[in-house]
Amino acid sequence: MISLPAKMGGFSIPNCQTTAGMEYANSLDVTKQLTEAVYHQLTTFQVNDEEQKATMDAVKKRKEDFYRVERETIMASLPLTTQRQMDLISEKGASIWLSTLPLKDCGFTFNKQEFFDALSLRYNLSLSTANRSSICVCGKNNDINHTQTCKIGGYVSLRHNSVRDTVAELLRSVCKDVETEPQLLPVPPALSLPSGANRQDGARLDVSSRSFWTPLDRAFVDVRVLHPQASSNSDKSISRMYLFHENNKKREYNQRVLDVEKANFTPLVFSTTGGMAKEASRFLKHLAEKISHKNGQKYSDVMAFIRRRIRFDLLRTCIISIRGYRGPKAVQPTAISGIDLNLVNIQ
């Protein structure tokens, strides 16, 4: 499994025993023009760029086909839960953390324990009991899936807020009037909304901005981070799972935002394994286009950076929830400003 490319659920550590024949054939094809020039003792050599590009494309396709067959063979021998996990970590951008330079200034670094925990999260493995209890304070088995869904300790909210703040930060680089947790206008009593819509006064969404989709118009987004292996999600296919949560968000806020706020609404649904729903993908691609146009940078570089930021936010907060403290709140000592420090004479 580790010999598979990271984007297919592996580690990109090649198994030379199985790939030697393919790599030798690829090497012969890539160096064919140079080999012929040497063989014929040519005094000048000019690469045929069109032919070389076609060769490189053929080599790339040959590798992809080879690893696809390898993956299918491996998947056939795995239990269904592991097959689902492999599909989850093979989503676009889910494995980008494995190929990222460990830049401390960008927050792209892990210590040894965090890296091992990240691998456990990646493959849904048993966790080390070092610095953590096997039983959660809520009384349930503290396995890897429970650590991502237990609300005690506030780690579910921490994960959500981290992604929300990153989205807001990125929007501020290209949009105006970016606001975190904006309050929605009250719903007129006569306005009819779909069943399940949120009519509550003072309701808030995660982020709003101006001029994102269209000039001067306001756009609202609301973030949801789900755990795919939770009991409420594990019985759904990956595509249906994302669609279910997108529709829930739209049912709750979309019509209200359209009719009352006269604005746009986009649900941003991410998973703890690093994947995202279609609406979130479309939103981030448009955001990357705007940043690329404003800063004069390549779209592919901007999109890769955004994927890395989001992925590391998700991964870091998921790791924190594994060993984070979930016990009762510590008793805060009395502030020194409230203590009378004068000595008392005892008679």
C-alpha cells in the first residue's frame, strides 16, 4: 500500500522490485532521441519538443495505469470500512499534506507524536494510549472516530472555527466588507420559507463579503466539517454524504438569504479526511482565480496554497482533538488583585 502515490492513498515510496521493469521501459522511451543522436555520432542535437511531450504524456499515463491496477488489487483484499477510508483519503487535496515542505512560518510542521497521529487518522488505525485515556470522560470508548465527534472539550467547534477564520482571512485579500459571524436580518412574518429553514431572530452565518461572485453584491458562506466515519455518515456513499450536508445547509439558510438579505449563499462542507463537497470546491476555485488575478500569480500555485491551508487547518485540529483535555475545567485561582495582602496581627 505504501508504494501507491499519495493521491491514491499511499506514501509514494516506490517498490523497486515491482516497478523496475516499467521504469526501465520509461527511461528508454524518454531518452530515445538522445540515444539515437549518440548512436549516430551526431555533432549537433536538437530535441523534438512535440515528440518529447507526447512521450512524456505516454509515460505518465503508463504510470497511472500501473498504479491504478495495483490499487484495485489492494482494494479487493481490504475490508469495506478500509476501502471507504482509502476512497476518502484519495479525494482531491486530501493527501496534499504529505507532499508539503515543512515550513514553520506557514504552520506546515508536526512533531513526532503529531505525525504518528496524522497517520493513524489517515488510515483509521488504533491510537497509541500515550498521554491519553482509552475511555473518554463521557464514558464511551475513546477510539479514533470518537475523538473526532465527541463535543466535550470544544474540539469540534475549534475545528469549525479554524476553517471559518482561514476562509475569512483569504477573502479579506480580495473582497471588501468581510465580516465573521454576521447577523442576519429578521424574517418578515408573512414570508414563507421551506420546511426546516431557520427563522430565528439573531441567526448568524459564518462569513460574509462583498464583490465575491458579482460586483458589490453580498455573499454569505457557512462552514460545516463532518467526520465521514461517524455512524450518521458511514452508511452513505461519499458523494451522497456531501450532498446530504450541503442540502441541509441550503434548506436552513438559502431561501432566507435570497429573499431577505438579497444576497448569495454557499455552503462550505469539508470532511476531517481532507475532502470537500462540490460547492466548497467551486467556491475555493473562484477564490483562487480572484487572488491569482489580483496578485499576478499562477492560478495553480494559488489553488495549491489554499488547499494546503485548509488541509493543515483540518489536520491540526483533528490531531489536537485526539489528545486534548476533556476533563472538568480547572479551578481558576483568585486574582492577586482581589487578595488583601496586609498582614493580620493575631492577638
